[in-house]
Amino acid sequence: MSLAEYNRSDVSEREPSHEGMFDAQLAFPAPLGETLRPIQSILKRDGREVSFEKPKIVDAIFRAAEAVGNADRDRAESLASGVSIYLMKNVKTRPPTVEQVQDAVERVLIEMGERTTALEYIRYRERRARLRKLRSQDVHTFLQEMESAERAQEIGETPPALSLFVRTSDETLATWDRDRIVQALARETGIEPRIAAIIAQEVEQQLLHAKVRILTAPLVRELVDAKLVEYGFEEYRRKHMRLGLPLFDAEQIICAPNAGVPGSKNSPRRTDVALAERVKREYALAQVFSQRVTDAHLAGDIHLHGLGRIDRIHSLNVSREYFEGASADDSSFIGVKSVDSVLARAFTDLGRLQELASECITLEHPQRWLVPYLAGLSERELRRAAEVFVLECAARSIASRDSGASLEIRLAWESQHFSIEERRQHQLQYTAQRFVWALFEVFRKAETFLHEQRHPHVLLQVSPGLSREPGHERFLELACEVALRQPVITFDFVRNDSLIDESSTAPCIHEVTLNLPRLAFRVSNEHEVRTEIERTLEVVTAAHLEKKDFVAKLAALGELGPLQPLTRPVNGLPLLNLEPASYLVGIIGLDECVRYLCGAGLHESGDALALGLRLIGYVQDVCENFGAQQGLRLVPAHTNDPMVARRLAMLDARNFPLAAASVLTASASEASLSYTLGGRLSDAFAGSAFECALLEGRCQELVPLAATTEVTLAESDTSKESAADFLQKVFHRTHCRRLRFRASRS
């Protein structure tokens, strides 16, 4: 008899009642006069033999009885004893199977007069069987059931199709159509259509019982996803999931003050960006990265940068060759001689590139490609060109907060960035230096018309060739005067006459940061930390490969794709070339990692500093090894993002409270917890500015990329002459990679 037939039949038409049949036996282990062997074990469906547990039978009977209003635990205990006796008397094979035990429960419940409990138990048993069949994708087993249900609906035994409407994602009201669920599931997940039909039918029944009239598409999707979870189809659920954010979170972003971009005033445009980035973050974690990588990020072992801008590359250096190639390939450049026109067109192109990067666009030596348009200008005209350049940079800096990467300008006084042929043309070199001087004159007075957040970030290159250039002493003093007043000026030390890879035009695709303190918290010595580093770098490498595949997928769309400006050939080659591209492996919290392992910070003992150097040296070695295996250019770098430092510190304070408390300074609020950036010294360091540059330079020698030392000069050394002397001392006597003065406004 099927379940449907059993439900429709009258109780009197079923087997005759034998209520009380087991009453005399329930209090005894076996009937009088007969010796029975107790049930010791049962056979599971997968063939495993496990111990027989009567309490599980008690629980199953009690749940069924409770569902129909008979919550009597003692009665369930008695009935379970009856099941044990029934099995001992009637099951000849040993041990009994799970199916035989469940048959015995049904029989005892029915014979003891617990018909409503028996019916609920049968329903529960059939639901469990159905789940098992669905999980094994035994579709054919359900075809007859579906056909029977449809026939029953046709003859009026089940309610007719739902009379309701669905508010769709394209803002229309559509009548309910179960087939749309089937089609969407099959299209989006690849699930067997007949399984999708079963899911859709159950969702329809759920809505029928809820008596709703108007649905939303997100609600229908959530109900379908819940059914997929119920049946164990997690893989299909991930493909079918809806991206978005709760109504409460959306209201906080749209309506709350300063909820868009931290540290800036809110605006509708910025809430647009904030909402879009939240959706892209979910997409990245669900679709771009594997579960292993996502779990490592969420746990705090690593940090995946740029999740809200997953469809962009990390950063890009834009050189003279790009603009020269763009001019040659673009007819709109033909005949352009005005420096204003060239700057306007160049910054328009830069604006497009900024929208394709998540972190930074570096404009390499603009004086080099501007010099043909600057030649012959008077000092006044040159100064005006410099003002236009700075204002254009400021405009792009403002735009970057809403639409893309920040803008960085690399400048140099020396002539090594000119070709040998160009160096022979002393007038060109002299014009370029005049323009750079004019730029710093503008920077010096920029406070009158530029807010600090609108000021372009400047990298001033310092190399051995600087001392060979005429007028370098005066220029260096001017640069130091600006740097002491504007913390957006950074001195970039290049200790040989050739530009390093950091200045190449190869793009950087992605950055993943290692949480070094977390790796130390899990273990107790340097050897085990090395093992943790290697294990975690495997996940980091996987993350970079996954991001590379995703970017390659977008780039393959060419001119029809979102990365078109990067895929457009310039001088025969695309700007986006994934082969020589770099993939950053960020380090953060080196000081806390070392402090936890040996009890001292980087600046407190030679042993601590040596340990730190060994650890980042090992990161470098493993990156080279994994990079060679996977064909990736894995480059260790110092992570300088304070948001990342705070996120990882807060996660560790929650998950490793005792370990984190030993290296983090206790403060009033959790939000103020933070790790030191990259390989910097802790804030507790009380030495001189030169000692800071000397010690941090040891770490920066091994991992130079993005390494920046920030110092505050003593009040007696804040003149431009003293600052220039300090700069030369750091350049010649340390391995400091970059130096920035903290603003001093006396």
C-alpha cells in the first residue's frame, strides 16, 4: 500500500487491530518460557555494522508522537521496548538491517493502537527515503510519483495552480509559472531537469500553504535555494545563489552619513559605488575564488585585496611608450602641438585606465614624453603648464575615490630616463629639468588651492646619477622643503643606474596578503612557522591563479569586453600582458610575528631582527619556488593598507585572544587594534629617524617592493638643508627603499 493510499483509506479497512498484543511483554526482557538473543548491532545501508541503540528508536517515536500532540516520553520508552522484543522474536537474520528496524517500529505503533503516531512516522520515513534518492540523483524513481501528483491535481484531489503574481527583477508583475523555476535551475546550475521539476513542485506546495498573493523574485530564489540545501545539492545552490545585501545594510549605506567611502563625505555617487562593490565582493568570493581560498580569507589567514573591484587589475605603470603609441595609433593626436591639448588628451586616457585598476596607476616620468611640447616655452608658460599638470592630477585624484585607482607620479631630476641620443640634446634634458623644478614650485604653493586629499602622490627618484646633474643640491633642497610640508611626497631610492622592475610597464594583476602573526599564533617555533608559511602560500598561489584565469576570461572578450583599453594594441602589443605580469604576496605584522615567537620586537634585539629577516627571506624563497612551478611571477611586497592591518588584527583578537593580547597594545575599542604595516618597526620604537631607516632598511633589502619608511625629523633638523643632508645620509648608508617625512608644520 502506498503512502497516498494509506492516508485515504479508512482505519477500519486496514489490518485488524491487535492493541495490547505486546502489553504483557513490555515489562520483561523476553516472553516467559522463551530465551531470546538480544539485538547487539544493525546493518546500515552502506553495509557498515554499527551497535544497536535503543535511545535512537525512543527519540524517533517521541518525535513522531510529539508532532501529533502526544508528547509522552514514557510511552515512547515502552513502545521502543516493544520494538526490541519484536525484533528479537521475528528477525531470524542477525544483525537486522535499518529497514527491518524501521518496519518493526511501524508494526509496533500500529498494533499498539498508536495509529496517528504511526502515520507521522511513515511520513517521516518516506521523506528521508526521498532525500536519499534525490541526493543520489535517482530521478527515475520519482517519475511515477510526479505523474501521480499531476493526475491527482487534474481530478481536483489537490488544489489548482497558484493564483499569484511574481514581481520580477526587471520590475514587472508576472503570473506564477512553475516551469520558470525548472528552466532557471537547469540553465544556471546544469542540474537534471527532472530533479529541477521536483524542486519546483515542492516550492509551489510551500507557497500554497503560505497563502501568499504577491511574491518577489528574490524570495522565490531563496525558497529554491533552501530546497537545494535540504536535498544536499550544495554545488547547485552555489551556482543558483542570488547576490545582494540585506535591506538593513542597504539603508545604512544609502541613508546613513559617511556610509559610502570611509573618511569622506557621502554622496549618491559614492553610495552607488559602495552598493556595487558589496555585490562584486560576494560574486568574487562565490564565483571567482575556490572555497578553499574563500575560507582562508574569511578566517583571516590571508587577505584578498580588491574584492569589490574584482573585474580590475591591481595596478599599472604607464610609460612614455604608451602615450607615444597612442598618439601614433590615434588620428586625433595628429597636428597637436599645444601642451594644454596634449595634457587634456593624456589625462583623459589616464582616467580610462584608472577605471580598470583597483589600486594604483603610476605615471612614469611625464617630463620625458612632454618635453617635445615644452621646448621653447618661457618660464611663465612653463610654470603655467606645470600648474595645469598638477590640477589635472588633482582632478584624477578626486575621481579615483569614486571610480578607480589612485594616481601616482614618478619624477626624476637626473637624465638616466632619457636615451643616449636624447642625452646628447642638452636642450631637451635642460627643458625636462626646468619642468620638474616648476612642478615642485607648484607643489610648494599648492596648499593655497589644493587640499591634501586632492594632492597627487609623487615618487621622486633618487639614484647615484643625481649627484652628477648640475643644480641637484638646490633641487634636492626644494624637494625636501615640499616633502616636509606635504606627506604625499616620497623619495624613491634606486641604488644603481638602471631602473628596477618596479618601474616596468608590466601590470600587476592581484595582491594577497599573508597574516604573519596568525601563522605564528598557531605554532610555537620558527620551524613550524616556516611550515605554516609554505602551507598558506599554496593557498595564496591558488588565489592568484584563479584571479589570473578570471582576468584572462575578461581580456579574451577583446574590444567587446570591459578591459578593452588594456587589450587595445599599442605599438603592436597589448598593455595587458598576463605572462610578464606580477602577482603580489603581501606581508603584514612582521614585528608582531617575531615578538610572539621570541618575546622581542624587531628593534629590541639582534636575534629578533635576524629572525624577522629569515622569515621574510623564506617567504621570498617559497614564492620563487611556487612561481616557477605555476608560471607566475610571485613578488613579495610590503602591505601598506591600514584597513587590512586592522581587519586581520581584529580577527586574531577574536579567534586567538590570548596570543593576540601578548603582541597587540590594549586599547579602549577593538576597532583601534592594528598590526604594523609590512616589515615596519612598531610604534613603540623610540630611536632616531636614521636608526629607523637603518633597521627597516634591513627588511627592505630583502623585500623592496612597496616598502616605505616614515620618519619624523627632530625639530632642529627640519630645515630644507638639514633634510637634504639626512636624505643623502639615508641613501648612502642604509638599504631603505623609500622614505617619507611625516608632515612638520612649525
